[in-house]
Amino acid sequence: MGTARITKRSVEAIARPPKGKRQHLWDDTLKGFGVMVTATGVRSYIVQYRMGGRGHSTQTITIGRHGSPWTAEKAREHANDLLELIRKGVDPKAAEAEKRRREDEERQQKDVLAFGAYVDTFIRRHAVKKQLRSTPDIEAVFRRDLKPRLGDRSIRDLTRADIAKCLDEIGDRSGSAANKAHKWLKKMLNFAAERGDIATSPMDRMAPPHEQSSRERALNDQETLLVWNASEALGYPFGPLVQLLLLTGQRLREVAGMQWTELNEAATEWLIPGQRTKNGNTHLLPLSAATTAVIQGLSARKVSDSYVFTTTGRSAVSGFSKAKSRLDAIIAKQNDDRSLPGWTFHDLRRTVATGCQKLGIPIDHTEALLNHTGRRKGLVSVYQVYDYRDEKAKAIERWGDKLLSLE
């Protein structure tokens, strides 16, 4: 162990110690600042200190190896800073450990609060936990419109202006899509605020970007025929799916999620379980001859033992927006390049209701057919599954005959 002014020359002049030994050179002016040399020739700048004075153990901090970036001058400056902390009663090792802990915590927090990761948390802890039937739709809104625009920035960094710009871009494509994005992003940020992950939601009292008009669209006979004919050219799975929407008047997700176990052996009845209906009530739907014919055709070419409509065999079909675009293109092609004015898949349900009304079917029978029975609860709902069974059968048969007779 020697003492001298630590410079580049003095550091490089230190001889290597024998194997298993170490050689030290301590600076003659900055007490505690030194260089350690190993038997392999590695030269490292160090600071040695004792917190609390005599009687306390000696601590050593390694500044870094001699070379770039640690020259003798830079190492001296850093050692001086460390020794100044020690003189103030701050243990540099403890301070460094605390700094690393804070950085790790901030890094972990950043990962957890990154927009994409937080969306997954929201879906899992809110939509899935609450068993929302709209969960696939919620996931689609975030995946299609919000994740690509908001990326992985922390939700704590989102500003009202960021969100407004994002919603404007979505609204350029679809006002309805922008309103859906507004709805679910606002719910997620309220969820984050309630959990204390953000102080307040930047969307507090932020109105939807577009006025939501009430839809009253029902297709007339000619339009209905155009959709039916185009569905035949669309092919599986969406072609027959659209046909069942027109034949049964049930909701898109209910038809798309149809499972073989929900149908009786002859496919003359469809029992939709309560967990798949909007009002939570199990719904028994007698099927018309036309509907049975479509389903039996699907059974003949069954691609899954579980789902009637699937592209994977493991889950119900999705991708309705793309299917709608393809259907619209076929309609225009078959209709002298004239497209069908703005319509949605849900309009087919309203078309069935309107068609039944025109056929003189009593409104309560139509309501039963469409499962508009939100007031039924508990034991009563179990018995009322079979209410209007015969009336529903007659209604759906008459509607099926009307649909197939369109010219």
C-alpha cells in the first residue's frame, strides 16, 4: 500500500500483485480516494470510508475501471462528491441503493401504466371480472382505434388535448366509432382514478365528440332482398350468418356465438342461454323451416364441434366490419353499382320486427320472438322461457315464408 498523487502515470505505474493479492495506491491529498490493482492487471478507482467514525466498519465504493470514461481526473471529481456526502452524514452506498430502488420502481410503474398494458388490466379487472357481454366489442375498440394512436405512453402523461386529437382522427372515419372510443376510454380512466393510478381523469366532463342520433332504420322489401341475395354470394361463415339474422331477428352476437349444443337434434329449436343474451334471460326460439334448412346445410359441412360460425374452430367468428364491407361490395355489384344507403347488421333485427308488424302478428308475440322481456326475473323467468312457444313458432314461420317469397 502506497501514497502518492493519483494521476494517469502513477496509476499505470503500479505493478501487478501476486496471484490472489491486491495492490492499493491512495491519493496523498484526497483522503479515502484510491486505486486498486488486481493480479490480472485490472485497475479500478475506489473510495474507502467509515460512517460514524472509529469503531465502525470500513466501506468501499468502486467508482469504475481506469480508462474511458474514468480517467484519474474524472474519478477524483466523483470521489470528491462522494466524500462530501459522507462528511454530511449521507452514506453513498445507501443513497445509491435508494436511487436504484426508485429507478426500478419508476421503471416498473412505467411498464404497468403504459397505455397498452393498462388497457389489458382494465379489460381483465373490469370487463372480464364483471362478465360484460360486450367484452369482445370493448377489446376491439381499444385494439382497432386507441392502442395504435396512444401507443405505450403512460396513462399519467395523457392530456385532454391528446385524447381530443385521437378522437378527432377516429371521427374522421366514423362518428359512431369515435363515440365508442370516448365511452370506453373514459370508463378506463375513471377506473384508473378510482384505483389511485392517476390523480384525476383528463376526460372528466368531456362530452362525446359526435351527436348520437336515434336509429330507426328498417330495410324495405327490395333492400332486404338485396341483402339476402348478396349473402348467398358471401359464403361461409358470414353468408349464412346474415341469413340467420334475417330469418330469426336475433342479435348479431347471439347468432355469431351460436353453438351446436344450443340446438335440438332436428334444429327446430334454439335455446340461447342467459349468459349470452342482452337481458340475461334464457331464450327459447322455435325455428322456421327456412332457418332449419340453413342450419342443416351448415351441419353437413360442420367445421367445429362447438361453434356453428367459426374461422378458428376454437372461438366464435368475429371481424364483422370487414364482412359488412365485403357484403356491401357484393350488393353494389349485384345492384348496378348502386350501394345500399347506410345500414347496420342491427337494422336486420329491426327489419324483422317491422316485417312481423306488417304481417299483423300481435306485438307481444313479436316481442317474445325478439326476447324483449327484460322485466322477467328469478323463478318466473324460468317458467316463462316456454311462454308464447306456439305463437313464436307461428310468427317466425310466417316471417320466413314472407322473406323467401320476396322478388
